[in-house]
Amino acid sequence: MIPKPPQTAAAAAAAGGEASDDAATAVVSLYARQQKIYPRAVSGWFAGWRWALVWATQLVFYGGPWLEWNARQAVLFDLGARRFYIFNLVLYPQDFIYLTGLLIISAYALFLFTAVAGRVWCGFACPQTVYTEIFLWVEHRIEGNRNARMRLDAGPWNLNKLGRKTAKHAVWLGIGLWTGITFVGYFTPIRELLGSMTSLGLGPWETFWVLFYGFATYGNAGWMREQVCKYMCPYARFQSAMFDKDTLIIAYDEARGEPRGTRSRKLPAREQGLGDCINCGLCVQVCPTGIDIRKGLQYECIGCAACVDVCDGVMDKMKTPRGLIRYTSQNGLAQGASAKQMLRHAVRPRVLVYSAVLMMICIAFVASLALRTPLRVDVVRDRATLARLVEDGRIENVYRLQLMNITEHLQRVRLSAEANPALPGLVLSGRDEYLLEPAGARWVTVALQLPPESAEAAGPGAHTVRFVIETLPPQDAQGSAPGRQADDGDRNESGVTLHEASTFIVPR
């Protein structure tokens, strides 16, 4: 038998009966409906900086795939060819260490900037902030200011509302899809990508990532907005571990602002028993995450400083000093420190350690890139034939060498075996010179041969050998790679010598 649910008070009253004490309990929802935030447009010094970074980041992102370098796309991550081009750099999957270095540099930079200036990255350069700012600008242009948008959403559906909503979402979708195309354009040459799209020949993976990235941009910046910062981004959760009392934050000066309320302009606020805050609520209206900064530091604050700009404007109108809401630190706020005093406190041991480590990593990273050899070699033993006897009783070991040209110029290389006192007479048999196409890689098969008397003296087992790979000046057209003519533009990084170790096996 299935028990009946308890009768609520409303149901009991409707039935004409009396509800019991247990039945008269209130039903509380575990989930509150998310109230839509309508950020107010704001202008000011920090808003200008935010828009400057919006322009800078988007010019780099959208313009990057259209730059050309050496008759190719300047920045291209060619996954099919397993080559990554970044202007003059040609990187292979073996250069994964550089990606690790970039991630370490980014992490230390985040620690440093957070320790000094809090969530300045979130407020000014984070992609979520940047695209939300762009989408809000579109919304403001099409639907009007904050009050107009609230009236439009609260009003009934009509042609005006339908037209404005359709236009807004159409522009949002256009921005999102172009963002997806640009993103994929870093992996597939963007001119080829657009050509494939116009001819309806776009591949399945390109189609998936264009739509995925495009709709992710549309959803995050158009619909989710502050929810990404408040609930999805982990940075808001662990930022407190990087803050201290000298970290710059956006704070409301409670000692100066309280008690707040409306007042007459004819008398000073203190004579009316009030602080400088007139309780206009504009700092809440401009906040993209919908918080009240007057309640103190909150993890939802992304440090965009919109409340600083709007409050400074109100203070100007009230003819009171700016800075009721400002960038300061907890110590600075408590001690009434000036901007110069807070900057002096910013240079503290924690910041110096982060700066020193970050500088050393950056120097090592740049030096490693600058000192890279123009040639990379991998030696792999031929597993099918470890050792064999050839003519005259010589012992032969076969190897496969992958030669990778990490420059965009023709290279000619010569292979040889390093003289080894334990293996006298060891020679490289067969072809010893090869041409490498610009940014090209090729596998070559080479053999090392050892005279029988040297093998007998060395004894059976594995013996260390070294291949010597040296770059040479380019040859003329007769020595060029098959099907390719050398020209005056071909250059060669000559004078580089590499040594790669392997083993030579003498059978029993």
C-alpha cells in the first residue's frame, strides 16, 4: 500500500476540515529563481581603460589569422601537419615544453597581479568580461538604456518587442559565429576555411568547433554573464588564498559614507548627521554581478571598477571629494593611507618573490627559444633487424632517423658516426647527405657497419655509439631536393652540429 502524502493546510481548508499541526508546514524551495541583472551604462576613467582593453584584445584575436608571414598565415596551429607556426617560430609536438613554460608564466603572472591588484584580470581582460561588455553594448544600442530594457522585458509581446529582441539575438549570434570562425581559423587557414564554407565543403570537425565555440560565446556572454563569474569560474573561489591586507581591492569607505541618505545641498552632510553616500543606488545598478559594494568585499566582485566611476560622478555633482568607493587595500582603508603610501606597501616580500621567480622563468623561456638549434633529430633503432652479417663478415645495425627542419629555409645536413675507441672502424654505410625542405621533416634509414675484428675485440652486447649530424651550406640547383629548384631566397643555418646517442649491438 502506498501511503498518501500529508494533507496541507490549504487542502484541508478547501475540504472543509481542520489541518493538523504537521500539515500546516510551509513549503520552501531549495532553488531561488535567478533575477536578471540590468547593468547600467557607465563612463569614466576605468570604463575607458576597460574599452581600450576590449579593443586591444579583439584586434589581436580577430586580426591574428589574417596576418601573413613568409607566404603563410603568421599564427597557425596546423594539427594535420603537426607543426605550429608563430611568426618566425616553427614548433613541433616535441616542443611541448614551451607550452608548459607558457602555462607556468601565466600562473605566476596571475599570482603576482592578484597579490598586487586583486581581480584586475577579471575586470578588464578576461574573455568573459570582454564579450559580456560587447554584448551589453549591442543590447544597449538596440533595446535602449537600463530603464528601457526593464520596461521592454516587463511589457507584453508586440511587434516592437519582437523586432528588437530578434535584432539583438541576430547580432549576438553573428558575433558568436564569427568568433567561432576566427577560433577555428587558427587551426585551419582562415582563407581556406571561408572558401570551404562558401562552397559548402566544410569538414565535420571544423563545423563542430565553429558551432560549439560560437554558441558558447553566445550563451556565456548573452545569457549566463555574471553566473559564469559567480558559479562556474574557480578563480572567485580561491582568490582569497592570494589576497592579503595590502592587496588592492575596490572598497566602500564606510567611515566616510555612513550614515547614508538623501540630503539638502544647502548644508554640509555632517551638519545634517549624514555621511557622503546619498544612497542613490547607482553603484548597485552599474555592477555586472549585481552586488552592493557597500556591504564589503565579496567574492562576486570582479574588480571592474564600474562602481568607482559612477560614484565619482555622483561625488562631483554633490561637490564632495572623490574616492568614496575606490581602489584601496584593507590596511589603507583602515589607516586612511594615500595612494603613494599604498603603492609603497605593494612592494612587499610576497610580491618581490613572485616578481623574481616570474622574471627568471621569462628569461629562461626567451633564452631557450633564442638558442634553439635549427635542426632536431630523433634516432630510432630498426626493430625488425637488430644486427645482421653482411659482406666481408661485417656486422650491420640499421637505424631510422627523423630529421626535422625547424626553420623556414632549405637545409642540407650530413650524417656520420662519431669515432669510438671501443668500436674502431665503425662507419656509416650508404647515403650521408640529405636536403630538408623549409619547416619539413623526413625519415631516413641509415646503417652502421663494424669490421669483424673490431666486433671480436669489442665483445658481444650493446655498445654506445653517437651519430653526428651537421648542417652544411646549401648546394646549387643540382643538389636540391627532387622536384625543387634552389633560389636566391634559400638560406641555410650552417655550422650547427648535433650529437645523438644510440646503441650498436654485437651479436654472440
